Amino acid sequence: MTQSTTVCKVILCVDDEEIILSLLESALPMLGHLVVCAHNGAEALKLAATLPFDAVILDYSLPDMYGEKVATELKRLRPDTPVILFSASQDIPSSALEQVSVFVPKSDGLRTLLPVLQRVLSTPTRDPIAIRRVPRFPVQIPFTVTVNRAGTTAMLRGLSVNFGEGGIGGKIEGDLEPGEHVLLQIVDSRLQKQLEPRAQVSYRKDNTYGFEFLDVSSQAQSVVRQFCQRLASA
């Protein structure tokens, strides 16, 4: 009988919070991975210059530098190594997101981070923001974005380029920043119901944005799921 073997992956975890590093040191070996920890950007870059890694889990706000600078240098040192930005920061610039493979908010926890890590490890291409928790399908749907800033409410119009159970991506007439919380209004006769989920801006590239749904009612989830099933079979 042939015995299967698990290939050990080496993961560099960069965070100044001991509790986060401890969680990763406990969870990743259960998936067969070896963990190397760094507490700041300089330590991470020193390790990356001397040791090979299969993936990096990187915080954005580090004591000595922002994660964007670390990710940029990691990309120069090891361009094929995927970098997951795992951060609680609410004001991550789009330029930082362009330097990483995928962004996972810390509020999503390890329940989301670990499956994303497994996918980036098995994905041959390293295109930024290419890995999603659930599939999205190309479709044009008009929607509006309501955002509150310093007591002022702004409503922006948009047109989707993709749509899925976890969120929507589209072009917006206006400016938003990754991490901002917004209210979406999605209206389309094919949905059979107007959707108004709260969402977080997950990425920005020029005037194209990604929005991750934060709360969708069970009834709305059913409508979205059925619509996505029709898109998948089209």
C-alpha cells in the first residue's frame, strides 16, 4: 500500500502581537506547516534574505515600518512568495494591497485565514487580490454605495463587474478607501429582491473596488445564492 506524504510548508508570520503569533504557532503546525515568527519589519526582512519561505502572513501596522514597505521588499527578494496581509487596520491604502496576494481582516480570524493560506499555497499564479473565499461571477448590476465621513453622508453610484455570495466588485463614481465600512443598495430585477447589506471595502484598483458583505439576512442570502447558481449554470 502506498503511504501518502505531506509536504511541509514554511510560513513566515510577521506581527508585533504575541497573541496573534501564538495562535499561528498553534494552528499552522496542525496543517503540516512549519512556522517562523518575526516581531517587526526589519526582523522579517532579515529572515527573508537568508531563509526560503513558502508564504508570508503579514500585519500592516508594525513597530518599525508599515506592512506595505515590508511587502514591497519581500516582493523584490522573493517575487514568487505569496504574502497574505492579515491586519485589523481600517485605513490600508490601495498601494499596499497591490503588493500582496490577498487581504484578510483580523476580525475574520483564523477561520478565514487558514483556508485562504491553503489556497495561496496551491495556486501557481500570484496575482494580487486574485483569491476569494467564494466564487464571483462576471455580471453587470447597478448599485449605490452610501458612506459616512465625519458626520457627512455621501452616496456614490456604481456598476458591478462581478458578484457572488460573499460580495460584489465594480466601478464607482467617487473615492473610497480599503477598510471603510459602507452601506450598499443593489437593485436588479434578476435578483427578485432589493439588497441592502453592510459591507467593507476590501480593495481598490484605480476606480474599481471590491466590497465584502458584512451582514446579509437569511432571506437575502437565499436570493443571492439562487442568483449565483443561475450565473454559474449560464
